[in-house]
Amino acid sequence: MRSIPVNAEVTPQGPAQVLRLCGLAVSFTTPAGVVCAASDVSLQVARGECLGVVGESGAGKSVSFLALLGLLPPNARVQGAAQFCGTELLRAGPRALERLRGAAIGMVFQDPMTSLTPHLRIGEQIAEVLVHHRKLSWAAARARAQQLLTRVHVTDPAHRMAQYPHELSGGMRQRVMIAIALACEPQLLIADEPTTSLDVTIQAQILALLAELKREQGMAMVLITHDLGAVAGVADRVAVMRGGRVIETGAVAAILNAPHDPYTQALVRNAPRLTASAGVTQAARGQEAVALTLTDVSVEFSVGARWFGRAAALSAVNAVSFELRAGESLGVVGESGAGKSTLARAVLQLLKPSSGRVVWMGAALGELPAGELRALRRDLQIIFQDPLASLDPRRTVGEIVAEPLRVHAPELDAPARGLEVDAALRRVGLPATLAGRYPHELSGGECQRVGIARAMIVKPRLLVCDEPVSALDTPTQQQIVTLLAQLQCESGLSLVFVSHNLALVQRLCERVLVLYLGRMMELAPAQSLYARPLHPYTRELLSAVPLPDPQLQPARLARALPGEPPSPLNPPSGCVYRTRCPHAVAVCQQRVPAWELAGGDRQVACHRWREL
Amino acid sequence: MLRYALRRLGGLIPTLLVIVTVSFCIVRLAPGGPFDQEQTLTPAVRANLDHLYGLDQPLAAQYLHYLGGLLHGDFGPSLSQRDFTVTELIGQGLPVSITVGLLAILLALVIGIPAGIAAATWRNQGADHGLTLFAALAVALPSFVTGPLFALVFGLALHWLPVAGWERGAPRYLVLPVLTLALPVAAYLARLTRASLLEVLRSPWIRSARARGLGGTRVLWRHALRPALLPAVSYLGPALAYVVTGSLVVETVFGLPGTGRYLVQGAIDRDYPLVMGMIVVYGALLLLFNLIADLLYGWLDPRVRHE
């Protein structure tokens, strides 16, 4: 397997190079044979430079960097050379690697939910690194930890020190991870998909923080991601990986503006952008009947209910009203906690609204007897966020896709059902042979296609998509969105598409509803919303979308909306957005803004939309 | 935390009341009565006995009378062991059973959890295979086999320890019963700890702790161990139940004057107050152990911590 590096970059190797990989190859010995995960990876990162490593999942990005830190399982075989500041990492012993990890090389992982130890306080986890590597006393380490929290812009650091990871939001946890990685002032920071599981607004904040740290600390940085938009804002150079190999390396502007390799070209072409012309135009539907009407729908949850205690009411969705015509597509956008998923479930009566009406084709769903509602569900289908978790792991793909037919078309016999399943799988771009496989054998994109096939097999008239692509990597996101657009076009169904990313919504939706803390902020045809957003929050959401444009993106990141949504248990008075709104004035605190018509089929809830 | 513990302690009372009520009904549903086996009783004597013990009253009245007694700590008279009250019987036997039972659980924890950690640390090596095999054997062997076996080996063959007896809890007499009772619990705890520690060691936060350069020992003790102990802690309640039922065999084999035999013998004799007394005492112990397990849970995992 030992190979001679053939595509090693020819650059002067001065002392500025912090990390140099030469012909790195990683393979895993499995019961099924040797699997090659990366081969002939040659890269270098200089001091003060950020290298973006881009590719789909399974391209060998993470594996290559985990390999040089000695973090792969024992069945991994690593070959080649990896020079870090004069040390050959692949020949360093476990003790020597331990001394480097967390001290000279900091690492930030993808999932801040699970990457912090759940039973240790935040402060302890940061201080521990300093005690371990720097031999500080615990008291000194704690004091330094608090400074680090301030450095990564964690609000109220003294209080956070004593909190446990589960008490923090995803964005805060990722900041803590970064603080831990920075604790010993590393020469190299490796960030492995640091923003993947976060909201766009929080993604922008974390990327802005990384860009700031790179600028001010002058360390070398590796940003592993599937998102070209993330790379555009932070990286200086980009390496594109595919199938375990580096297929193209170059300056970020060169790669994003003039890629050479056909794969990179496709990657750049398909990256989500916000363009005035790309939006879906609103079809003339004057004659089309209104299919779905929501009138003042609210959903409340009671929190902390006990036998004798008072329960607090959490208003997840607050007085949402809209109409959806047959064949129309509506995007619902907002951050986590905006009530998007709750609204999606309330539309389908998977959650009972605490007040308001949901009317589908003239029938008020909340008032129907259970049997009639069940029969109507054939028309109303949903696809979920987590593609793997929403499929029964003990059933084959064929059984999963066939199940709605067993309920809604019991007259079909097994062979007829089999034919339908084959057709449904083909429509979502999957081979019919997949019917015999189990969900865990499929990729995330394939699982989501199975979910779509299961929803589409009964030929629904309304499809609710609850964040259907946020668990997938960017190229797969694009494929799924394209598939949904195509299915909608063919079958003329109405679509409600929930997402936190406005760039995805633009590809699919004619109208967009913006939610914040369960309240409607703006409802507008997509074209006018993207061209001229009226509500300040819509503007922030738009500017948080990571664009694959190295000229614009760094400046956009620098303007990232600070802060996180307040707790829905204790919403601000007046306009709920005022605590984060850069334009808030006294009236915003006193009165709830009215839901006003703003001309041209647009509606907005803001006191100051006319002047801004 | 203290307030939570006190409130939970208060919550045990209604649970105990349910246990008393249900077991009272079940015990009385069993066919036959306390004096059925004494064939020579004339109807008049029989009626006298029933009257003496209040068995001729309606069931509801007996139930209320029993509850009233319980409030005073009075479990009533034993029907099979005349001249003794149930309170006296339990008061004599329970210290023996509790000493042996708690020591057994303690020993099981002290052996089982470190053994599980060792097996997980050296997984798939000789020590792990040895421990896993030994644990499987210890779980499978019933105590009426291991007990006499220990007595044979350590008592009769090697003369290290006495074969049976109590002698006011002299340590020499405690070793074999405690060991017999602890062995399967320790083995089960070892298996639980091994499996859960291996799972925790595969979790993302362990990888992330290793990426911070923390050494293997520190990762194990500080980051992996506490969550890995959760299954072992939840097993504390069932372990107590096992020790309670196991005490019958062990106390018989080693001739200990404990309460283990009362539950079975009392049930066979239809000695209603004795059976009820045992159920109430063991029920309370079990509830207490589950409460301790719950509180430990909160200490091990802040996500389930209360208030």
C-alpha cells in the first residue's frame, strides 16, 4: 500500500509550514476485508493560514486528520508522513501524541451535543486541559477558563462555568469546545465540521469566531466541512477531497471562482446561493382553490408539571394563520425554537393545536372523528428531519415503503403492492433492488429518499417536509431539494417545507413564512422576500446564509447577528424580536406589532418596516 | 437535593400502603387457613381460635385492624409459632438477615465493579476472557450448589472456616454465607459494568477527551466511569430482591437464625401476620434501595438531577 506522493504540492517549505502531510494513506481492516479510507493525501498548512478541506461525507476528510492525531480505532492502518513543527506524528509514540493533542494541536468536533462530557461542569472541562498540560493549579486553571469563555464570546461566563453541557444551547456548547481547544494556545486548530448541526445564524457566529481567532491568534487552522459557504468565509486555501483522495488544491478564490476539476465544478455550481433570479416564480393560481387554511393556530406545552406544582405554559406556536393553494409551495423558516416543527406537526394534527383551526379542503381537521381523519391522512403526508431515525430499523425498505398502502389501500394484494413499491422507489431515484435492504445499510441521502417514497406512495395532495435535509451534507441536500421540486411539479401537490436555511427554501418555495419564537414575522412571495426583505429578522436570516463567495462572505460573517433567541418560556414584551433587533426603539418594547398588509401580497409584523 | 430526598421518602408511604393492601388481599385469597393442618381440632375449638385471632370478623374489619396495628409497629401475633408476636420473630431474625444481605451487596459491589472495569480495560485479552467466563459461571450456578460446595471445600476439606452457625455474628461464621450470596450479584455487576463501560468508551465525548491529550487513566476515571456505573446502580434494587429471596437458601444451608425461612414457611402455614410482616419489611427495604439508586443516579448523571 505504500505509495510515493505524486501530487504533493510544490511549494517552498520554510519554517512557516506548521503541518505537512505527505502521501498519507489510511485503511481499516474489517471482517469483510481491507477498506481504504484515504490514500495519497498530501497537504500543508502554514502559520496564520486556514486550509479548508471540502468533500462529501465519506470523502476521507475527517479520517485523514484523526489518523495523524492517533485517534482512529486500533484496526486502522496509517502510512505516509505527517510533519508537525518538526515532529513526525506518525512515528511518535502514544505518550508523545498525548502531549501534543490538546496542547499544540487543538481539535473541535462536529457534534457539540455529545462531544462534551455530560457529567462534568463546563469550567472543569476547560480547566482540566490546563491542569493536565500546563500543570496549573485548579484555581489558576479555573480563572483562565473563565477568561477563555469570555474570549469565545460566551455570555455570563462566571455562571456558565458551573453549568453542565445539557444546560447550554448548541451554539454555546460549540463555543465551549473552541475554548477547550484554545486553552493551551495551540499552533494548529483542527475544526471537524464545527457548524454542521447548528442553525444558520449560529453557524455564522461560530464561523465568524473562527475567522476572528485565526486573524488574532495567528495559528494555523484546518476547517473540515462539506459546505463551500463555510470555507468561503474563513479559509485561505481549499483542498477538495473525493473518495479518499485530494483532487484539487488552491487558493480559496481560485477554487470557488475557477475550479479545474469537473467534480469541483459541479460542487461549486450546486452550492446554495441567494440569487435574485433563481427563485421559484409564483404561478398564477387565481382560480386554484385554497387547499389548506390555518386560522390563529396556537400550540402550547405545559412545562414542569408536577402533582402539586404549577405548570408553566410554553407557547411554541402563537396565532399563526396562512392559506395554501392547491399545488402551491410554502417555505417556513426560522431558527431552532421558532416553532417550525411544531407548526408542521400541528398542520397534520400529529399535535393538537391548543386553539385555532386547521381546515383542509373544507374539512376542519381538529373536529373530524378519528376514523375520518385517518382516511384523510392519505392526502396529508410528512417527511422527517432525521432520515435514519424515522425509518423502522427492523424492517426492509420494501416493507417501510409499502406500509402506507396496507393502511390506505388494503384492497391491493402483495404483488400489486410490490409493483407500487418498485415504482415509488424509482420515482425517488432509487433502484428497485434496494427494497430488500435495511435502513442502516443505506446512506443518509438514500434513507431520506426512502422517507419520501413512503410519503409519496399514497399520492398525497399535501406534503409537509420537516427540515428534510438539515442532517445531510450539502451536495445531498441539493439532490433531495431537486427531487422534491421535481415531484411537486409532476404531481401538483401542495408543499410545506420547513428549514432554517433560506437558500434551500428559495429553490423550492413560491412563498415564505418567517417565524420567530412561534410568532409570524413576515409572509411574502419568495421573489419579493429575497429581493427586498421587510422584517429585520428576515434580513438577518438572509445574511446568515453561507455563500460560496470568497469576496463577499468574510464581510458577511463579520456582520453576523449576535446572541441567541430568548427562552420561549419567558418571551420579551412587545415585539419578541426586539432583544436582538438592531433597529429596536421604545415602541417595540411596549406594543406587539400588528400583522400588517405591506402591499403585493406581503404581510409583516414590525413597527418600523416602512422606515427601514 | 435533601428536600428532594425527603419528599421522595414521604412518597414511599403511599406506595407501601398499596403493597400492604394488595398483599393482604392476595394472602387471604390463597385457599385454606392457618389451622387447617391441625386435624384434631373440634369445631368449637376451631371457632375459639378464629375468634381469638379475629379471623371470624369481616375481611375489611381485619384489614383496618391490621393497618391500625402497623401504625404502632405491631405486626400482630404469629399463628404458627404460638407465644411469639411477629414483631418479636422479625426483631430477632432481621438483624441476622440484614447483616448478611448488606455485607453480600457490599462485597458484590467491591468485587463486581472493579472486575467489570478491569475486563473492559483489557477487553478481548486473556484477563477479560477469564473474567467473562468466570462471571457467566457464577451467574448460572444457584446458591444451593455453591453454598454446600463452599462448605465442603473451605469447611470440611481445608478446615479454614466453620461449616455453619451464627455465634452472634462472629466474622468467621459470616464469610461463607456472605460469599455465597454475593457471588452471583458480583458476577452480574461485573458483566453490566464491562458492557456499559465499553459502550461509554465508544462515545464521542471520550474521543473528544482523548483529542485534548488526556491520558488513558484520566479519561477512564474522570470521563468514562461515572456514566458507565448507571446500569450497575439501577441493578441495586433487583440485587436486594435477589438477596432477600436467596437468603432462604443460604440461611438454611449455613444454619443462620435469619428471617429468610419465615416468608416461605409462613406462606405454607398460612400464618397471615408473619407473611404480611415479612412483605412489609422487605417491601420497605426494597423501596428504600430503589430510592438510594435514584439519588445515586442524579449524582452520576446531572441530566436526571432533580430541581
